Amino acid sequence: MKGLFTLRVLTIDQIMEIINLAIKFKNGLVKKYPGQKMVNLFYENSTRTQYSFQVAMINLGIAPLAVDLETSSVKKGETLYDTVRTFQSLGVSGVVIRHITDRFYEDLREIKVPIFNAGDGKSDHPTQTLLDLMTIYEEFGKFEGLKIAIVGDVTHSRVAHGAAEVMKRLGLEVYVSSPPQYRDDTAAHIELDEAIETCDIINLLRVQFERHAHEMEMSKEEYHRLYGLTVERQKRMKKGSIIMHPAPINRGVEIASECAECENARIYKQIENGVYVRMAVISLALDGFFDNIEIP
Ligand code: CP
């Protein structure tokens, strides 16, 4: 298969090559692919991922096709495979897909153009992990030995599940800190107040209300007090540490509104880096970097 499906199948050297190319794009590298077209197929809502892929395409001289799935034949029941196969016939050079189903790409083994996973179910969000890694690398110049706490609704988070495995391989000490009902075996648990004082990176997760089978047992205010980054906790953070969040953010739930743009928050820098990471993966894919990827 061709494309970026999950970072789990890439080596550390390949991951570093993507991050280094993204940094070069940020520093002004220009590459153009005139005459190419690509398409975004978002079966779930998105602002950052969808539009930063679009900006990345435009920056690379690639025409993004404007597709509204609400008015497409998806609404007549067309399958994911048939939709992607249609765009391949229309001459696109790549397809960006966000889908509710874990490992949706297993149905696309016969597709010949590169596919970019923009988030699959609760499994992976590889370009989010890459932009998170780029942000950490810019900040600290290394991964080895850094301590990160992934905080919040871990069970429903493809960001947490996709990132933890790669971060451990890169030498980060990875912990999760979450309420018991949103905890799984992604990484060792750490109490939030210990994480706040000892971790280099506090990576907050959005409480994914739309994925919950039952309403949260506590109020948003109680969640914030017990498990959120309050102003008081932000003040106690380790010197030199940073706050990250994939966004969108629930202000007053997992993060106090005042902390979203405080001096050690990197949330909007993550969004900015998302464009460069997506430029890097598109450019590498068109140059053959993701050809013949084996998906176990
Ligand atoms: N972080 C992220 O994936 O945001 P969107 O859902 O807006 O793309």
C-alpha cells in the first residue's frame, strides 16, 4: 500500500526524516508539484487537520478538490472503497481520509494512489503525533529522557493511542493521567499533581463527549477541579515545561481558559506546525517515500 497509515510501521529514522523535512519547510524550503490534485474525505468533523492539509496542498502547488460528503454519493450508500476508487479515476495524486472506523485503510489495499490517515476511530492520528513530536523537538532539541504525561480522556483518544507507542520508541518516558473511567493500558498511570510538578510536557486531551456511551458521571466543573489544568496547577508546573493539546479545546473542562495561551502553552504552535508536517508527508509521498508500506 502507498501512504501514511500509522507511525507504528515506520522506523525512528523515517519518523525523524519527516520531522526534519517539516522543519525545513518551516524555515523556508520551497517545493512545488504543479498539475497535481488531491482530495480530503472527512467522514468525521475536523477543522485543524482538514484545513491544514488543504493549506499544505496549496503551499506545494497542488490543487485541493473541494468535496462536501453531505452532498456526495456517500449519502446514497457508496462505500469508502468505491468513493476513493472514484477519485483515483478522476486523477487525484493522493487522498486524505478521516474515518470513524479503526484501520479503515484495510479496505483500500487495491488503491494505487497514496492515502493519508487523518484519524481513524480510536486508533491513530499519525500527522497529529508528528506535529506533536515536531513541537517537542523544537522546544527541547531531543526526545530521549523527556517525561510526558498524556492527561484526560485516554480511552476515547486516537491521539493518545497513536502517540504513546512512538514516543516510547523515541526514548520519552510516557505516562497517562486520567479519571478511572477513561483509563486504559496505554502507559503507566501518574497522579495529575505529581505529573504537573515532574513532567516536561503536559499533553492534555479533549474530553470526547460525542464518543461517550453514557453521560459523564461528574459535572464539567468537577472534572476541571479533579482532572483539568487549572490556573493553580499551571502555576505549579515544572520550570521549562510546556502545555500541549491537540485541540479543539473544551475551555473550563480539561484546561482553564486562561491557560490556553499562557507563556508555556504551545497549542497554537502545534496547529502552525501541522501545516509543515502535512507538507512534509505529502511531499515525501509524491517522491515515493511511502510506497510499498506493509500493514500487519
Ligand atoms: N487535532 C485535531 O485533529 O483537530 P481537528 O479535529 O479539528 O482536525
